[in-house]
Amino acid sequence: MRIRRINIEEDPGRIVYPFGSIAKSPYTMIDYNRSGVALLEIVTEPDIESPKEARLFVQKLTSILEHLGVTNPKLEGSIRVDANISIEGHERVEVKNIGSLRELEKALTYEIARQTAIIKSGGKVKRETRHWDKTKNITISARLKEFEEDYRYFPDPDLPTLRIDRKFIEEVKATLPELPDERIERFVKEYGLSNYLASVLVTESKDLADLFEEAVATCGNSKLVASILVNEFLRWINEAELTLYEGLRRLNKDRLCSIVELLRKGVISTKLLKEYVKQVVLNNVEPKDLVNKGLTVLIDREFIGRVIEEVFREYRNAVLDALKNPKAINFLVGQVMRKTRGRADPKLVNEMIRERLRKFEESS
């Protein structure tokens, strides 16, 4: 992806629509709280060809800036996107008010569909600035777009021209911290992760990757920790519409390692582990409180035995099949686990079903 230019600016402030959107608000307010804060505007060449590609580019760029310490994604508005979209051969439209990666892809998808519909109906796309309304999932016209010369750009006589030579670039490179691509490669080699798990951990957030390394240093089991964070943690923060950083305050290193340790000791099963992560993220509870409430693996042989008898009565054909085909036992184990809502110890269930099958065969 080519970069056209990078501008150092100051934030002028934030526009606020008191009724939630530009369409509903009879007036506009300006929040000056971040006025004067340094900004870095990065302008790309028109190389991006799809909404997904735009999202991936901004995600990668954000990850690099975060690892460099240039930005803090925890702060609202730390990364903002203005997107210029055009159908080849037609005018471009700038879409503003895009505040997240998810909204970026949605806004671009909508705007491409809008422009395509205009062109197909014989209309003409206006060169304008539009506002993304995330409540309605549409773009709304804000003003006609000026041409570059209308901005009246001119060189500031008080700012000297800076020329950056190759030597300076090499010196800066030598001082750079570990960047996302290097960290992904290290996660694969050092922790044995798949490229997918490593990529999600690093590009989703530096803080998520940091939590992974801190947890592994404390409780080991790198693949399990990575799987919990990528497959369970991210799923539930999305479900609850929590920010990543709200989620990380709930599933901190101590709670994460506590869950890993409970699994290692056999107090919970893999299925219960998923429930623990869900409860910690959604309800901000301590894993030990879930243990105290009895959300643990069932090892009561008498209770499990009664459930097995129930399954044997309900699935007579499956029992007969299991006598001939040992792999069919897995179906019976699954039914017991379903009836106990995943709380029974699967190893114990498997062992007890095999014992019951032997007795069944002897009595036949």
C-alpha cells in the first residue's frame, strides 16, 4: 500500500450531534476537549480495492502505530478514518465519522452500493462529503466536496523544509521496537502457535498480545491460552458489545491463569472452561466464585451411573452398535454429557460406559 503523504496537524475539536446523528440534530455542537492534541494524518494512494481490504489496512496500520507507542487505542477517537470512495470513471465521495474498523467496512460497503445504484439508474454521482450514520447504517450528505485548490493550501514560511536522508532512516530503523510482523513470527516459532492464532493476537491489539505473553509466563500452556483469548474471549466481548479494553479488565492475567489451572486440575472440563470465560466476560465474576457455586466437573459415580442407565434405555440401538463398533461409544458419551449439561467428567463417563457395556454383553 503506497503512502502519498503524512501531515503533522493539531486536532481542532470534535463535532457532536446532540440527538445522535446529523439527520436528527437541529444543531451541531463542538467539543474542544481534545483541541490542540497532535495529529498524524496518513494519506494513502488510491490502491485499496474493497471494504475488506480497507479494514485490514487500517487494522495493520493501527497495530504498527500501537507497537511503536505512537497512539493509544484505548482513548476514544485515537484512530479516525475519512474514506474516499469512487466507482471507476465517476466522481469520488468522502465519507466521514467512521470510528471503528467494523463501521469502516460497513460504511464503505453501503457507499459502494449507493453509488452503483445511482450509476445503473443513469444518474450522476455528486462530488460531496457524506456523514456515516451508524444507527441507520447509511451515509448522509453533509456538503458538496471542494476541489483541492479550493482549500487555498500554501507553504508556511516559518516552517523550514526537512530533508530526510538514508542514513537517518537506517538509524531510526535500528531503534525500532519489535513490530507486529516480527512478533507474529516469534509467536509461531517460540510458542508453537498457528499463524492464524498468532496474527489475531497481535493485530487485534498489542494489549491482547501482551496479556497472552504474561499469562503464558505465569501458567504456561501457550496453545490453550491463545485459544481461550481468540476463540472465547473475543467472541464474548463482541456478543456483549464491550470494547476490547473493557473485556481485558475483566479477563485479566490472574483470572485467565485461574481458569487454565482449574482445567489442569480437572476441576472443570473443556466445555465448562468456555462457560467460565463467558461468565467472567459478561458478568465480571471471579473464577473461584463459580467454583463455590458448584459449577465444576461432576465426579459422582452414582449420579453419572443413573444418567448412563437412562441413556441406555433411550438409545438401545446405539448400545447394540457400540458393542460391535468401539467408536460408537462416543455417541453415548455425548448423550450423557448433554444430559449433565457438560458437567460430567468425560473420562469418567467413558470409563463407566465401557464398564456398563461389558456387563450388558455378559448378561445378553
